[in-house]
Amino acid sequence: MLEDPAVALTILVLSLFVGVEVISKVPPLLHTPLMSGSNAISGITIVGAIVAAGSAEITNSTVFGFIAIVFATINVVGGFLVTNRMLAMFKKKPTTPREGS
Amino acid sequence: MSPTLIQLAYLLAAVCFILGIRDLSSPRTAVRGNAIAAVGMLIAIVATLLTRGVVNFPVVLAGVAVGSAAGTILAFRIQMTAMPQMVALLNGFGGAASALVSAAELLRYERAGELPNATVSTAIVLGALIGAVTFTGSLIAFAKLQELMRGRPITYRGQQIVNGLLAIGIIGLSVMVAMDPSQITAYWALFVGSLVLGVLIVIPIGGADMPVVISLLNSYSGLAACATGFVLGNSGLVISGSLVGASGLILTKIMCDAMNRSLTNVLFGAFGQAPAPTPAGQVEQRTVRGYTADDAAIVFNSARSVIIVPGYGMAVAQAQHAIRELMTVLDARGIDVRFAIHPVAGRMPGHMNVLLAEANIPYEKLLEMDQINPEFGETDVALVLGANDVVNPAAREEEGSPIYGMPILDVDRAAQVLVIKRSMNPGFAGIDNPLFYKDNTMMVFGDAKATALGIAEALKEL
């Protein structure tokens, strides 16, 4: 656990650098999927929501936690699915023409 | 599961996220990357369900079921042209979740009769602040993009003072709660104030600046998750949140650079400005001859190379499939067709690429500004479709122009420029575009979709 704030800050700063390195290599072609995909990743806050909603006694925290789970799950599920839908459309060669639209 | 194992599972999840984003570096590996990231999320969720203290499964699973259903429907129903709204909405939900978790944690401490330490209480405050601003700010961005409210900046006298006072008040409350987390009332005031602040800071930002706003809110949603990580002492959340934070910040910078504006100017540019209509006397009255789709077809008939420049107008007219149709006809005639994508074309980073990919146009044909700009000089026809400011030569030539210095696509260097446009109305920036009056420019007035199809039909007959 992150009892020592210095440890947590170390992790934060290092992962910011990793993030900048990795994300700089994503081409502008894929910037929209990058946004929706990273958006889904920010739904990781669902972890906190589950902890808040899952405690034994039903309190205000349970209510907040429940709403937070719903929001975070929309973020996660919607984000990954729509990213997949977009990425699947990027083709190197033209495929068979679609049936008009 | 032991706490150590659970922390390791979070680490594994974070590694999946990093590998997943790394795979986004190429369209060939991107689908796999997204899947890897999704697996990472699944690992994190399962680990959380196995955490000691998480026992109320009906509540948790009910929340997950509702959220999954809503998320799935959204993801499959949404039109590709509406992707900016979708991302704005998802950003907002992420922010809301983080803010709610921060509140739930503070209440849990209070119930247990404990006080969080300084790090945790600071994180609780930041989680509420960033999360709430992200939530309402994103909802306003969504409403503007969805045209539920007008895209024009909303400004009023004293706006800066109101926002400044609110910000100072929120900072004061933040410091107060961070130092003394037993101040629950102050916490709620801070929470509500942040919700209001989110609304107030986005309403003065115009529709065309939305790429910056969405990128920035994307970054905030990551930082809010990061704060949640500090609240819970969970390094997995800190890593994942900061990845998203970095991503949003990089995109924000790219968008600002592509408009040659500072972030401060985008965020606060509309403040304190008297609404300044273009002084009518200064714009010399020039007339433009309108051509038809048939005229345009004749131009294409003798061309060997074509570069198409799409803009937001293409998205509005849903013209991407019509362009694909035109491209097929040009291809059949052996004409080389490529696309030039300006970084801020559309309402979010990369929006044009997604629309063209949707229309089954191979991504190799989609070129970035720096790659394609040297090519215009050797191109027979540049077709501008629903783009305006990003092809305005005033940005290059007229030092007095508000967009002077903004990097543009040099379409005017092509032998012939074809501009498909609804009317002579100036673009969002309200700036006259000298491109339209150049000798090598032909204006074709009409709906982007109908006109593109019209040109394709006329070409088939030639």
C-alpha cells in the first residue's frame, strides 16, 4: 500500500514519463481511438467504486459507490467497445465495397 | 486473496494498459492493443471483487449490469460522426465516478470515527474537485457538440470575476478540508462549487475549440482516477490514471499547436471580449462565381493526382460515404487520390480519420499535414470539402489575420483548387478566406454529400 506519500509520488512521476513516451508514438491517425481507449482506462476508478459499494453495511457510501459503479462501468464497457468498433474499420487495403449507404 | 496478490493483480492490469496503448502505435496492432487493455481492466475488477471487505455482491453486480448495458448500447448505437460527443460523455462519467468515490471514502472515514492522513485527505479533495469539474464540464461540452445548446461562446460581463471568485472560494475550501477532513459541510460546498465551476469554465468556449476542451477533460478524467488511487492507496490506479492524464495533456498540446494558440488563449480567449462582428467596411466586396458539379467533373477528368481535404462540414453532411464513391470513380480512371488531414479538422483529434475509415477508405491514403504539404505543388486538383480555416492562406500571408501563424494545408499551391461549400458564409472563426477568390479556385456551392455524389455521377458519363 501507499502509506508513504513519497512512494506514491515516485510512482506517479515515473508513470507520467512512461505515459508520455508510449503515447507520443501513437500516430495522429489513431488519436480518436486513443482518446476513447484511454477514456476506458480512466474507468479504472471502478475499483474504488466497488470497494465503496461492496462493504457489508448499507450506508450513504453504498449509494455513492453504486452510482459510481454505474458511471465507471459505462465508461469502461462503452469505451473499450466503441474503440474496438473504430479500430476494426482501419484497413490497409480496400475491402469489398459496402452495400451502399 | 491476500492484499499483496491483489496489489500485484493491479500492477498486472497497469502493465496491460501500457502494452495496450503501445500497440496503438500502428493500426495493424491497435485492435489487439485495445483487447489487451480490456483484459487488464477485467483483471483489476476481478481482483477488487476478491478483496476482503467487498461482500455486498448484489449491489456491485447490479451496478455493473446497469453500466454494462448502457455502455454497450451507447457503443453500438453511436454514429461515427457523433464520436466527439460520445467521448465527452464518457469523460464526464469517469470524472463523476472518481468524485463519488472520493465522497464515499470521506464518509466512510467519518462513520468509522477516523480521520484520513494528510495525503489521503488531499487526494479526497482533489478527487472531488477534478472529478466534479470533469463531470459538468464534459456534460456542457456534450451539449454543445450534440447541439442541445448553441456552440457559440456564452459570455457576460464580469464573467472572469465570477469564475475567479468561485475558483478562489474552492481553493480556500480545498485547503480547509485537506487540513481538517472532519469539515464535511465544507467538503460538500467544495463539491457543489466544483460542479458549478465545470459548467462556468466550458460555456465561454466555442464549438471549434472543442478538440482542445475534450482533450483537456480527457486528461482531467485520468488525473481524477489518479487522485482516487492516492485515496485508496492503490498504485494500479495511480499508474493508470497518470497514463490517461499524460495522454490527454499530449493531445491538448498537439491541438493547441495546430491552432497556433496557447492553452490559456483557448480557455480564456472569449472572456472579457466584446462580441466583435467583422467590421463590414474592411472586407472588400469581392464576388465569386459558383460552378456546378458538372464543371467540377470536367476538372477531374483531366487530372492525374487529387488530394481531398475534409473538414467538419464533411461530418455534418455525413458525406464520408459519398467521398468514398467519388474516390472509387477516380480510382477507376487511374487518378491518384489521397487525403490531407489537418490535426484540428473536425471536433476532436483524429476525427476525420475515423470517418474516412468508416467509409472504407484505406488508412494509407490518409496523410498528416507535414507529410502532404510538400505534395500540393505537384498536385493537379485539391478538393476542399467542408474545411475552411485549416486551408485559409491568410494564416500564412496576412500578418494582421487572427489566425496568422496557424499551420495550414497549402491547398492553394495545387494547380486547381475545388471548394465545395454550402455558401459564402465565413467559417467558425468568422474570417474571410482569400482562397475562395484565387484564380485557381473554383467554388462549388451545395451540400457536401450531394455535390460529391453529383461529381461522381457526372464523371461516370464523361
